[in-house]
Amino acid sequence: GGNAFLVVEYLEGETLASRLETHGRLHVAAAIAIARQIALALGAAHRAGIVHRALKPDNAFLTPDGQGAEQSKLLDFGVAKLVDEAGTAGPATVTGAILGTPAYMSPEQCEGSRVVDHRSDLYSLGCTLFLMLTGRLPFLETGIGGLIGAHLHTPAPALRDHCATASPGLAELVARLLTEAPDERFQSADALAAALAS
């Protein structure tokens, strides 16, 4: 009848948020595996010129892969932003607008900056990985203002202070994801995925 409709994949399983709510912190190997799959999905989106901007456990879905294992699917690109080949934001965010969930937002998102690129997603993945490994977020301030201030001005806590089973290398990886300066983070999701696989 000429009506528009959207076809999406039917998924069975649960969100990462649901898994964390029922199981608490994850074993290190499981957390790394999930983070690596999310990084691979982000890599595909970034190569297509899409910045997710809303990465959090609610938007990662864990589903059986049909071979006795599990795979992570990245959901909800509702506030995603397209960038051109030079990495410049396409028509989108008004300067000063803040989009995302404060607990997972990068410092540049917290500023309402116009320069929010793929490295912002890697910061959000760092917050998610920290939560998977420790059972808590890097910043626990109450209220939006407190969280934004923490992302902008407070160094993230050391992973091994909250997850003794994390290796020094994993702690360094998480610290690199959670650094305030985008230039000091991993520069691509694919590079992060490779580091998580090693």
C-alpha cells in the first residue's frame, strides 16, 4: 500500500545491561571478549562514517551465535552522527547540545563540542569495560552536573584498585581508553580490537 516499513534482525538473548544486573561483574576473559566484539562492530560503523555516540550496556545485545558461543550486537544508532571522509561532522548537532547518557559520555561530548568523532565511542567503551570488570562505573557522582564535571576534570580510577585480577596490560588499556584527550586514546576501534585479542 505504499507504506514505509523497517526490517530489523530478530535477536534472542539479553542486553549487556541485563547480564550485569543479574550477574554483577564479569570474569576478565568474558569482559574482554564482549569488549572486543563491540570494538569490531564499532570499527565497521566507523569505516562507514558513523559515530554511535550512545554506547552503553543497554545498547549491546548478547545473543547465541549458533555454534555454542555468544556474540555481541551493537544496537540503537538513534543519536549516531555521520562524518565525511575528512572526519568532519555532517549536518547534525547544534554546538552546545549534549547527547548521550552522562555516565558513559566522553569529555568532548560533555562539553557539547562540535568535534565528536569515533574516539568518543572508544571512551564510552572504556566506561563499559570498566563496569564489566569491576561492577561499578568509573565515576559515581550523582546528578548530571557531577558526572559531566568528573568526565571533564577527574582522572579515571585505576582499574586494578577495583579489579585485582586484571593484568597490568589490561589496566593500561582501560586507562588509555578513559583518558580525557582523544589523541591519547586508541585511534581506531580496530586497533583496540587487536589489542584486546593479544
